[in-house]
Amino acid sequence: MESSKILLITGVSSGFGRALAQEALAAGHKVVGTVRSAEAKREFESLSANAAFARVLDVTDFDAIDGIVEEIEASVGPVDVLVNNAGYGHEGVMEESPLAEMRRQFDVNVFGAVAMMKAVLPFMRARRRGHILNITSMGGYITMPGITYYCGSKFALEGISEALGKEVKAFGVAVTAVAPGSFRTDWAGRSMRRTPRSIPDYDAIFDPVRKAREEKSGKQLGDPRKAARAMLAAIAAEHPPAHLLLGSDALGLVRDKLSMLEAEIRAWESVTVSTDG
């Protein structure tokens, strides 16, 4: 076994967070997981008497994050790996969706993740080692109608991850944006927030996308435990990737997007270069 690490994972009660925590514990690592209630804390810590630790934290409680990370560093040990997993999906056509829903989506998926990164970085920088994994989505590359705010939040986290990786590389800290395709998690179920429909004009574009998602829910190709093992492989790598796609669906859709983007760049190249000079 490779050397044991301390992983700090946000949102370990379900989905990728829970799968990664379980696989990491099985591999001999220590895991500190953030949960939303005292009951969830007890439940998570019951996974392992001496390797599973939980802290009650809402990642949008920005003022509490620094203190909790300092306490973890002091009482559990140095955080080797931060995994920003806490997040949720918002479903809604943009014109129909209030700005308050966008603000909440970004608070959790972007600001919460950034606040966690800012809290661990002084420790990682001082030690000249560390790894940050941000769970983004293939929705950080490709887009679909009806999840506009969600895609926006994941595009933002992809960009932040990539730029931060360049800022901290010289300090021995790696940043990996992990973009899963469709997995058998609760993303499209209980975890998703939905803005009520109100404008019939959008029915034709929105309804088939929602129907396809609902029909696929629970039957997705991706296995969260295999995703967890892929993330552990990235954590163990001597040179971790800046971007890691998970799932053959993500691979196909992202490759299609990149080839369409290349074709469009080529089609408009003469206009693009006409602005020089």
C-alpha cells in the first residue's frame, strides 16, 4: 500500500463523497468528512473507529471554514488531500429561474469550494505538498438546456481549478478537476433543486431533456465506487492530471464538443484574425 494520507472530503453522506470515503478508508487512509447534522456525523464516524472523522459544516458558512480546517490540522493531522465534493444540481430554464437560485448554486458549487481551498492552502504551501481535487462535471465542458446555472457553476470551478494549479505548482501542490459523466448518484434525484416551469415557449426544448434524465435516473452507466478508485489513482499519481474525465459518456460528449469548437473556430478564422493591427 502507498503511504497513508489524510483526506478532507466535503459532503460525505452520499454520492461520490461517500463512495470515495469508503474506498479511501478501505485503502488505509484517514478521512475527515463534512456532514450537515450530528446524526450524519455519528453515522459517518461509525464506518471506522480510528480513521473516519466527521465535522458538521455547511460549505456556505464561509466564516466557519477556516476555524474548522485549523482544528482538523491540530487534532487529526495534516490534510494531504482536499476533495471538494459538496455540490448539487439546479434544474431550470434561465429565463424562468430567479437570480436567488443562481446565487445559491454558485454559493455551494463555487464559493464553498473556493473557501475550502483558501483554508487548506496556507498549510499545504508551508509543507510544500498537497493535492486538491475539485469534483466538477462534464457540465463544466458541455452544456444542456435546462441546467444553465449548474453548467455555469461547473465551468467556473473548472477555470478556477486550472488557474490555481498554475499558481501553486511551484509549492508542490497539485490541483485536479475531476469531471464525471452520468453516475448512479443522487444528483438527478433528491439532491436536485428544480425551479417551477412557467413559460410554455420552452416546453419543446426542455421537456425531452428532463424526460431523458428521469428515465435514466438510477440506471446511469457510471459506478461511483469505480469513480472513487479512479480518484484514488489520481491522488497516488506522481504527476496528477489537471483535468480528469470520468465515464465513457463524458469522454464522447467532451470530444464531440471539442471537435465542434475546432470546426467553428476554423469557419470564423478569417474574421478572428481580421481584428489584428
